[in-house]
Amino acid sequence: MPYQYGHFPPNELYGYDYTQQYVQPYTGNVHPQNQVQVVVPQRQSFNPHLLNQSPSRPANNYPSQLPQPQFANNPGFDQGPYYNQASLLQNNQLYPQENSGYTASNQYYHQPQQYQSQRQPQVVVPPSPVRQIQQQQVAAPAIATPVVNHHNRMPSNPAQPHPRPSPVHSIPVVRVPPRQAMPESSILQQTKTNTPRQSSAQKPWTESAPEIPSAQYPSVLLSLADEYLEASRCMDERTEDYYSIVATALACMETTLKNFKLSPLREAQVSLKYAQALYDETDNLDVAETTLSRSIDLCGRMNLVDLKYAMQLLLAKVLFRSKPKAAMRDLQAMIQDIETYRHSAWEYSFRFQAAFFDLELSAASNLHDAVHQLERIQHIARQNNDHTVYAFAALLESLVHLNDTAQESVTHAQSALAKARSLQLNPEIATHPQVSSMMDLLDVVCSLQNGKTTTEDLLQRRKNMAKTISDAVQRNPHWAKDELLWLRINPTSLRGVATQDCGLVQEVDGKYYIALTWMGKLELEGVGYLVNSICWTLASQAFHDKARAYMREGYRIPNDEIPNPPKSENGTKPPKPITIKDNEFRNRSHLLAAHFQSEVALLSYAQGPLDDCPKALKALEGHLARTKQVPQEYKALIDYLKGCIYQANGNLGAAVKHFQSPDLALQPKQRSDQTPNQKHQQANRKDTILLQLQLLAAMNVANIIRSLSHPQYHHLQTLFATISSHMTPNSPANIRSAYNVLLAAMPADSTTLQVKSVLSTAMYLGRDTKNHQISSIALALIQDRFFRGGVQDKQAAKSARTAAYMVRDKWQNALWWAICGNMEVESLLLQVQSQGLLKGTPEHAKAWDEIRAKREEVQRAWQRVPPRVQQEMQR
């Protein structure tokens, strides 16, 4: 039949009949060896004029010019999807984002109903022998085509010959069977993709909506997954909606991996992201392990070395959660392979991770292995001239030694710090704000841990640290905006290996870096204020006000910078945070603020005023309640502070209850069948702070129940034996001095020489560590055990005067001031009696004036003691 102007057979042009709601595949004869491959059509290859020429005309006999159709003047022209599609292409509205290379022979994809009429991907059929013969017979007449009615979908006879190929290549439709529905979400139900039902009613072309090109589906699904993960991590609580959103994000990535043919690089990146989400948000470690193992093989075949190492590192983390020893063995095997290939840039990351694994093991027997890994990093970095890697590894080694409770740990930490100091004049180190500030910070911490540094030296180091941190935070332009620690590496460390996105090595402005999570600007500034306050606290009693000022200023940094969600206009509950970064920063800020409040509470309890301790404790609990997970040492610290507050107020029953809480329960240390090396390894546990809190709580309980009238007196010997099992020469000096004071106060059959030796040790340890509380209590016990009760010599008077001076001028505790002051008054009375001073003489009057003044001081101090404590003391 002759084709009218504006009408043409759709089957012969595109292989579709657009008169139906859903397009049908073209079933013409194609050579069986041909593989149909979907590619994205080029924009310039489309010509709207080809839509108006007859398919029966030979391909090489088209007119050079066609009259432009006048759509407005031709009411019989049907402006269907061909015209709409050509207009969209000319207006740059249809641009697929990527060429997925999708093989349409046995794969399927789904196209929603509302996007039905947009252009389909173009299918190019590879040349076959039949096609080559047809191309050679250019002058041959056209193959007869069946007469196709405008409403026919396919030729009535499937055996009829295929029409001559049109210049516009035929496009078969690839239809998708419906997949399993994504998890239901009460928030984001509109994101679930459903297979539209095929309606029997025919809709006109003008009612159909534009269709999304299939090449955009992976990008859309991955974008949705990113948004869902971001929304889930911004939620304060893990509710049902949280798990629903996470499940939807994982389903989007899983759908992309299973239903679409991606390029090897893109598939590896998506698989890595999918496994990372499973590791972070779920307990499906088996699925993450399977995904990573399959993707590692893919990266090995495609020579994607950077992504392969990133997946292997994540696989080690996945295994470490359930099988730590197996993960350590696999990680060590990977390190040996990387070392064989001399891929130094990636060896840094694997050895850093191995050191972190060693530190996380509960037995802490791998401290030596962690130090070995860091020393190996330093050796390789020195050979490759990677100065920032060398300096940072040395700083981490110093931190590892500071976490050790060995006797020479501080010396080893200072030696490691000296290795980092050797590069402080290097331009890369001098301009690196995080590394340079960390050097001065560790220098002060080593001085605090050593305990032998003079006050002047400590304050000078503190001043240098404050200046370095201030310059790094406020005036250094090299600080990374993403608050990561970027360690620059030389190109020679790559050994010619190409890097990819999402890999371990990042390229920025032609330079190569490895990134580690580290402190941000505000966190570093807050830690600087915290260390400053500790320095002023230990320097002298006169600087305690300055220490409190630093604590207040440092507490304001994380407390004021905590990002709060904006308030809603109608005054209802504010919305959730909008970014992951804000949520993570909020968690770290709350932890830092909680640490400041713990220091305020401890200082208030030790130095007064005692009323500030409950306020700081309440603020501490408030900050910890808004964190994702409360560390166990903070739980123990809260119970310990509550017990101390009850003990200071005279409520000994409540104090014992908090000291014996599950978080502060002290277990006996097993000593059977242990070598000295094993004993040392058990002393280097990760929870050293928790162990010290448990020991202090147990000592307080022993001090309370040591009275014969206490109901728990029969537990005293067992408790004291448990405490003694944890006392070693490597224990902290403050813990050992407190233990010696408790040992001297115990009702045991000890000789005078033993008690004197124990108290002397406690006094000397308190003096070395500048612990005025221990020194004051030791002097008070010496006065009570050896010089009280009629001893009238100069040594007794000197001991009583020294104890009163330590409590009054150094410690300033009201209860112990009253106790030691009363001892001093008794010593002065005995001294007056022994000297035989006559009444009315100036010496007699002066001595009694001093005694009256001391009694008034004792009375004023006793009035500040809580009433319930006074009742307990007067029993």
C-alpha cells in the first residue's frame, strides 16, 4: 500500500508497534551466530527526516532533501512518539549517563509504566554472512515487505522473509519478569520498583510518559542507596524505620549487582560499597565475605590492584569480627604477598591495620607485634623517603608504649618520639599540622606519665604545646577539610600500579596519599585544653583555679560546636540531622565533653568544693546518654564517682553498693602455670583504666568494712587477697601508694618495722607522683601509729606539723584538715608540758596563743564536714 505523508509502518523502522501500550520484540530472521548487544545511540546519528521515508526504498537511494513537514498545517499528521522523541533529542533532554554494555540475549531489565514512551537503547546487530551478502548487492532490488496495517503488531506469517534492514537499526524490547519486592518501608514506599501490569486497553501515544533509558537504572539505584544510608546514619535511635531504610539501601545495591551488567571497574566499586555497608550496618558477615571474595577474583582478572587490596583489607576486618586469629593469619599472608611485589604504598595500610588489630585483642599479648609492625613501616618509609608515614608511625609507636604498664614504657615512648622529632625540620613535617601538633602533645603526656619532670619544665612544655596547637588550628592552611589524616607517599612507592576511585591510595593534584581517620580541628583543640588543665592541676595547689578555667573553656568547645538539628516552624520535635558527618561529629563531641566533665568531677571531689561533683556527674551522664555506645570505662567511672560522693557525705551503705557494682567487680588474678612473660602480657590489657578503677573501688570497700562491727567484715580477707593478686612492680605508682596506705591501716599482726616500711614507701611514691592526698594520709598514719599517745620529742612535733601543713595548704580537705589539725594541737600541748613553761611568761603566752589559733582552724574545718560524716566519726 502506498504510504501517506506522516504515516509509516513502525514495525519496519524500529521493530515496534507503538499502537499498543507495551512494545513487542521484533521476531524477524536473524543469523543464529549474531549476538545482540545494547549500546547507547549517538546523538548525532539520529535524523528525524529518516522517519518519513519508506523502508522499501533502497538504503543508498534516499533523496538528498525532504520537504519539512508542517505539523500545524497538516491536521491528518499524528504527532506520536517519533516526533516527541526527535524533539527531546534535539533539546538535549535524553542523555544516558553510562554505557552499560548490556547483553540482551539472556538478560532482562524492567521498565516502569510511567516512562513508557521514551527512547529505547539502540541495538546494533553484529555483521552476519547474510548481512554481508546484502551489503555487496547494492544494486539488487529491495526485498518485498509484507503489507503492514497500522494496527498490526507483527507479520501474520513468521516464516515470511525479513524486510531489508532500515538505516535506523531495529531495537528489540527486553522485558523483565518482576523481582522479589524490596523490604517495606513506612517512610520511603515510593522507591520500590514494581513491574507494571499490561493493560488490554490501548492508550494513545499522546498519553504515554517519557521513559528512563535503561542505562540510567544503575545510577538511579546507587543514588537511592546513598541517600538511604545517609538518612539511616543520621537517625539518633535504631528504630524500625532505621532498619527498613538500611534494608532498602542494601536492596538497591544488590539489585544493581544482580540485574545489570556493569563494567568490571564499576562492578568492583559497587561490590566494595555494598560489602562496606553490610559490615557497618548489619551482622550479615557471610554475605559480605561472599561478595568480597567474588569481587577479589574479578579485580584479579581485570588487574584492578588498588581495589583488590581495598577489598582484601575490608575482608580482614569482616573476619576479625568473628574470627580474630584467622583474620590475623590472613592479614599476615596478604602482607607477605604485598611485600613480595614491593607495593609499599599498600603495605603501609595493611601493616597499620595489623597494628590496630593487635591493640584491639583483649589479651593484649600482641603489643610486641604491634610495635614490630610500626617499626617495619618506619623502615620501609625511610627507604622510600615517605617522611610523613615515618613520622606518624613513630608517633603511634610512642602511643603504644604509653598504653603499656611496663616499668620502662615511658622511656620507650620517649625514644619513639625522638625518632619523629628527628624529622621536625623537614618541610613535609613542619607544614603538616596534625603530625607537628601530635609531637608536642605526646611530649607533654610523656612528661606527665614520667612523674619526675619539674614543675617549671612541665609548664614550659605545656606552653610549647599550646602554641603549636593554636598555630595548627587557627593559622595553618594545610589542614584537610575532611578532617582525615593524609599521609603523602612518593610515586616510587606505587611501583607503577594504577589507582582507582574507592581504593586505598588517593591521587590529589598529581600527588599520592593514604588517608586515616584522625582528630579534627576542634577535637585537637579540645584535647589541648584538657592536657593544659591536667598540667595546671599537677603543678601546684595555687594553679587549681587556672585548671578549672581551662576545663570550662575546653568544655565549651565540644559543647558549643555540637551540631543541633534545626527547629521546625510549628514548634514540634526538630527533624533529624541531615548529614553523616554531623552525626559522627556529634558523637565524638559528646565523648570529649563527657571527658571534661569527668575531670571536673574528679578535681571537685579531690580538692573541693564537693557540691560541684554531683553537677559534673549529672552533665557527664547527659553527654554519655546521647552517644551511640557508652564505653565500659565510663560506666565504671560513673559508679565510682557516685560511690565516692556517698562516701564523702557519710552514706557508707550506698557507697559500698556502688563500689560493688558489676562494672567495678574485681576478679582474682590467676597465677597458676604462668611464665613471667605471660604475666607481663596479662598486665598489658586493653582495659587498664577499667582495672585501675576496679582496684580503687575495692580498696575503698576494704577501708569501709575493716571495722569489726561492719556486717561485711568477714569478706575483708578475701577482698584484700584479691587486691593483692593484682599488685605488681609494674603497677602504676599511684595505685601502689594507695595499696601501701591500705596495708598499713589493715588490722593485721604486722610488726612496727613492717608498718613503718610500708608507710615510708607510700609517702615516697606520693611525693614522686605529686600526689598530695597519699602523702598527707601517710604522714597522718605515721603520726597516729608512732608519735601519738605521750611521745614528747621534736620528731613527733615535726611529723604532726608536716601532716597538718600538707592537708591545709596542698590538699585542703576539710575532714583530714580537722584530723591532722587536732593531732597538731595535741602535739603542741605535749610540747608545752614537756618544756615546763611557767604561766605568765611570754613563751607560755605565745605557745597558748598558737594552740588557740590551731583549735579555731580545726573547729572551722570541722564545721565544713557533712553532718552524717560527723556522726560516723563520733561513734
